[in-house]
Amino acid sequence: MNPDGRPRDFSTRAIREGQDFDPTTGSVIPPVYFTTTFVQDGIGGFRNGYEYARGGNPSRDSLQELLASLEGGKTAFSFASGLAAEDTVLRALLKPGDHVLMGNDVYGGTHRLVDRVFVPWGVSISTADFSDLDAVRHALRPDATRVLWVETPSNPLMKISDIAALVEIGHSVGAIVVVDNTFASPYLQQPLALGADIVVHSTTKYLGGHSDVLGGAVVLDNEELAEKIGFLQFGVGAVSSPFDAWLTVRGIKTLAVRLDKHASNAQSIAETLVGHAKIETIYYPGLPDHPGHELAARQMKAFGGMISLKIRGGGAAARKFAESTKLFQLAESLGGVESLMCYPSEMTHASVRGTQLEVPDDVVRLSVGIEDVGDLTQDVLQALDRI
């Protein structure tokens, strides 16, 4: 809090929350605690609650305090990857016979996790277009739906889902509403403030921001659910390492300024591409003709740094385009300072071919970085000229 009692704004919290200077040396940057265990002051006499690094580490606690503050939650947990975070949430919520309903355009790894790991255990899964509230209501199973899994903007077709409305629908049948906030980040979107029960992140993406650290996060307000997730974090042990936690904190410090640049670059590129003869559809919520534009404008601070394109000429043309950029490097992942190009049907979403989540082979996905927008725009245009 500020001296006048006013809550600190986002960028201040991103730099200062959980980041007190080191009391021993005065170091402005807290150290990385490279230790697996902690000396006890007598049996059971834990110093500040620390016993063993799987159960707690000051570097991880620093990140968790920061994540909770930025998402507006009471409790946060840091994991070794985004999928480790998702797996822990699902373990905490589900039992055999439960049903998971998720969007038909979510990250392929999320669907694969439920379909290949939880379905054999006795859980069922189905999908619906989460931008269509009536479709969601129709797909609910009032006696079984335990989890409503929301991803907005969605990956890779950038569908926008109404979080508050989905919360109302999910809660009407007693479901827990989980929002994957990876594409937006807490800087652009606050799902807990819109009523969501749990927020998950791949911190590998915008939160880390530099394509050099893998991680995942869970943030929530509910103390009972937090206790379950906390036990699983400790009992299963898929925790972030001290150095990974420290790197993620370092990345978060510049989250706001990075996202402002990501979003402005993406907006400029999308607007430049409108009407291009070799593009059939631009999937970017910042364009006025995007079906989720008005909702995104209400629900998000800006429209983000992700653009997908449907290329005229089919899969062969899309592949040629994806392999012809120079600054947009062909690679999986997203959200780093550098621009990346992805061909989802054979990269991030290869595991969902043959399902309702299959991505058309004429779609490419751009993670727009923070390089000079003129250079990025010219790179996209020259690649289009090659097809």
C-alpha cells in the first residue's frame, strides 16, 4: 500500500512485491537460494518455516507472493512448467466420473493432458465453442461437469470468451471455473476479478518474457482449494527451481512495458495486413471486425501480442509463408521479446489432429515481439510475397 492507503499500481507491484532488499548485505536484488535443505533450531524448529526445498524456498516464495499480487489473488503456487500447474489443478479438483468442459480452441497440450492422462482414470472430456454461451450451456452435464476450462484469447484462433458470463454458467451447476490467462497475462486481464475460481499460467511465456525459463503458475482466492493444491505441490513435487523462480521474477519486472510494446506492434501489423490479397482471415481481437472485439475491449486492457493468419492457397502456401520469414523465427512457444512464427497444425497442436480442436493447415500463428515494428512488418510482407 502507498502511504495514503491507496493500493500500489501494477508496475510498482511487478517490481517491488516480494522483492525486499537483502537484510544482510543490502543487496537491491534478493539472492537466489541455492539450497536443498535448511538447518533447524532443534528438532522441528524451522527457521521462518523452511525445512526442505520441495516444501518451500525463499526464491520460490518471492515469485509466488508476486504472482498472487499481480493476479489479485490470496495464494499463488509456482511450478516447473505450465502443464505441471494444470495437472496439479486437475488432480485437486477431479475424481473418476467427473466431466471437464473446455473450449474447442485451447492449447493442444491442455487437451492432451486431460484426454491422455485423466480420461483413462475415469474422467470425461468434451469441448464447445466458448465464445457461444448457448453452446456452453448445451454442453454442460449438470450432474457431472466439475471443471469449466476457459482460455481467452484462445490458442491459436484468438476467440474471446466472456469470463464473467462463463463463471455464472459454470457456477450454476457447481463447476469450478479455471481460466488460462497465459495469452493475456495479468497486466491485460484479471480473471479473478471477473469471478473465476482459479487462474493458471505458463510463466514460460509473457511472464518470463525472454524465452529462457520454463515455468507454470496457479493463482486463486479459495482457501480450501489452495490447501489441496498446496499439498499436491509439496506431495508430488513439480516445483520451480530457485533459479527458475528468480529468472521469472526478473522477467515480470518489465511485464507492463513489454506488453505495451507487444500489443502496439501486433495492432500495427494486423492493421497493415487488412485486405492483403494473400490473407483470407486475420485473427486478432484488436481489429473492429473481429467477432470478440467489443468484449475484448471491455475485458482486457489491450488486445495482446498474438496474431493468427489464415493464408490463401491452403496448407502448402501457409507452410511456405511460415518458412520464409527472417525476423519471425520458426519455433514453438510465444510471449518472448523476440518474434516467433508457428505452424500450429504440425507444431503446438499436432496432438489434437482428428479432434474438434484440430487446427486447419492453412493457419499460422505469430508471436509478435518488441523489435521495431517497421522491420517486423516488412518481414511479414516479404514472406507473403514469396507465396
